[in-house]
Amino acid sequence: MRKRRNKNQKGSALILVLVMILVLSVMGTSMMFLSQSETWSSMNYRMMSQSRYGAESGLSVAADFIVNSYTAPTAGGADPLANYNTTVSPVTYNGQPVVLSSVAGNSNYPIGSVVTAFRNALNTPGSVAAGSTPVNYTATATLLSMGSVMSYGNPITVQMWQVTADGTINAVKNSKEEVTAILERQVTPSNVYAAFATANGCGALSFSGGGQTDSYNSTQLRVNAAGVATPPSTFNTYGGNVGSNGNLAENGAKTTIYGTMSTPDTGVGNCSGGNVTAWTDNGNATVSGGLVKLPQIVVFPPPNIPAPGATNENISNGVTLAPGNYGDISLSGHGVLTLTPGIYNINSISEQGANTAVTLGPDPTTHLYGQVTLNVAGVNQTTPISLTGNGLQNPTLNPSDFQINYAGTGTIKIAGNSSAAAVVYAPNASVTLTGGSDFYGAILANTVTDAGGTAIHYDLNLSNTSFIVSNYMLDAFNWAKF
């Protein structure tokens, strides 16, 4: 017997197929939209990265211009510091922030050639290729702070810039990124030791014959109306710190370092080439502040010495030389050389005889003492600086008023006396103190030898008057998307 079909089931397969097709269509559409979203997301990320790289390129070009092509304002010259208000941040010119911009009309700087040079640097090329995509960039540098410090007797203008750069892609979808960084130079005190020797061997620092270090403060001296200081009656039994990349050798019970000895070496005792100790004591000499372990060898760059003059000066009586360029300066007989405030670029200087001396004098116009900077080239001279007659005399007893710079490897001889006050910076040279008595200030050299019992009185104020200025560095880096 045949079974009868249920007529109510007719067409159910078709409905099921249609439902499955609908489900598959929805899934396919979802996959299509998901794929499109992934594509757009990938493109957005790629364009964002390319825009940022373009902005970083603009920032790099602007920073390179400031570091390598830009000349900072100075006390005089075509771009004087007096043009600017440096008491506010950002620094202002004509009441507005000092700005260099690659966009025409957006700069505010008193020297038109600097504005043009900055724009030319940024507009060439002004864009960077990211694959086949050109990325345009612009940049702006805002001067946040500016001031002048003395570095080994020479003024250096120190600035801090905020550099902002935009990278832009103009296409079907536009993209813009902005990066910002601070471009600055670090400033640290340059004279923190009474004596420092850059050599890393035995006896790099050598004191004997009752030589010692201690300290005083030149700002606390009694000074008369003419600017002449009265020597201290007593000195601090601290603050006469010394340092070396090698060993300190002391001889004699009266030889005393009233301060610390800093060195990367360790140990006390005999010193040899294969065993460089921190301190060698012969005869119960002392280091009152003990030894300080430096983490590594300290490197001091040689000073930048301008070319000397060609004219030699042979002085046998009283002579005053104006700041300028000179060749070899020789003192004999009753030769007394007076140097007035300013910069002297010379080849060498020497004294012969007990009646010779180099002394500081006041400015002939203002009648005030000021800083004298002696830059010594020392070409073809084994002893480019020999101040061993009556030595050097600085009536102010302010060592920062007499800066001696030498980059060579020759020998420097200085005789101590009651008014010998100076700062000697000669990281490659050998310095010898003779004559006993006193030396006010600080000495940095390859080796420092005090064989005649000279007392080095470190001026505590030196840490406030002379500085080391680092190279430019980029920091505080930030970026944003627009």
C-alpha cells in the first residue's frame, strides 16, 4: 500500500537553501568589510609612519643648521646679545619670541641673512621620498633661553631651542604628523680641583718639599678702591681637592692635601707601571679628605688656540701691551710686562732674571681690573710658558681674572709668589711649580709637579665663574598626529 506524501513539506528545501545563501552572503559581506577595514587601517598606519619620518627629517635638518651653520649672538659684532631679552622664556626680540621658520613670514629674528639661510636649509629639499610617496616637511625653531658663560677664559653663548617640525602627505587621504624636541647644551663647572693631572701613570700628580693645597674664596677678600686685594691671613683646611687619571705621589711630613684625591685607580703604596696605585706616601704626607674613586678616566678636550701674531716682543723695562696677537714675548733685565683686560694670542712667553714679571693691570679707560686670557700656541717651543722670574702677579687675587690656555705637549714653568693668581688649562702639557710661596687658583695639565713647596690655594668661587659647555644634544622628544 502506497504512503501518501505530506503536502505541507513542499518547498522546505528551497527555503533552507535561501536561508543558507543569506547567511553566506552576510558572512561574505562581513569579510569584505573587514578586509577593507584592514586595508584602510594598514594604509593609515603606513601614512602616519611616513608622515612622522618626514617630520623627523625636517627636525634633523633644522637641528643640523643650528649646530653646524648658525652663529650664535655674542657681546659684540653684527648680532649682539643686547638685541634680545634673555630674562624671559622664550627669549624675545622686539617683544616677540625669537623664531626661525621655514614658512615665509613666520620668523622673528634680527638678522635677515640668518632667516634666509634657515629657510634655504629647510627648503632644500623640503621633502623626503617615502617609497613612491613624497612627504613634505616644515620646521620652526623657538629660542627658549640664551646666556653667555666663560669657558677657560673665552665667552661662549649657550642656547636652548625648541624645534618643531611637521610632516605632511597630500593624497586621497591626507596625513600630518608633528614632532618636537629640545636642542640644548649642558653647562658644568670646569674648575673643581686645585690641581688635576690627565696622565694615567705613577706620579702624575707630585707634591714634595712641604707643598700643599687648601682653599679660600676670592669674593670674601678685602679689596681697596683701586681693586687690589689683601691676601688672606688664613686658609681653609678643606676644599683643596686634587685629582688625576693616575697616581698622586707625596713626599715629606709637611706635604698636605687639605681635601680629597680623586682617581680611577685604587690602593695605597708603591706605584709601578704594572701596578698604578691611587696614592704613594713617602714621609707621612697626608690627604685629609681621603681617596675618591672615579668611575672612569676623565677626558678633557684641548683648548682652541687661535693663530698667534708674527711680531716678537723683547722687553727689558716696563711695557704695557694691549690685547691682540703677538709672537714670542721675552722678558729680561728689569722687564715688567703689564697686560690689560682682553684676549692675547701669543706663541710663547718667558722670563729671565729675578727682576722680571708679568702683571695684570686695569683697563686704561675704565680703570677697572677684568679678565685677561692668554692663549699660547707654542709653535717650535719646548717650554712655551716660563714665568720663573718674579712669576705672574695678579693684584686682584681672583684667579678667574687671568686664564692661561695651551693645547700642546711642552713644559710650563710657574714661580709662586704672594700674588700669583691664575687658572692654567693645558691638558697635554707638563706643569712645574717652583719657588715655593703661593699660587692662587687651579691647574689642569697632563702632569703637575710641585717640587718647591708651593702652596696651591684653590678659589672656591671658581666653580661659579668658569664652565665646560657640552656639544648640542636632542632630548625631550615628542610627537603628535593631526
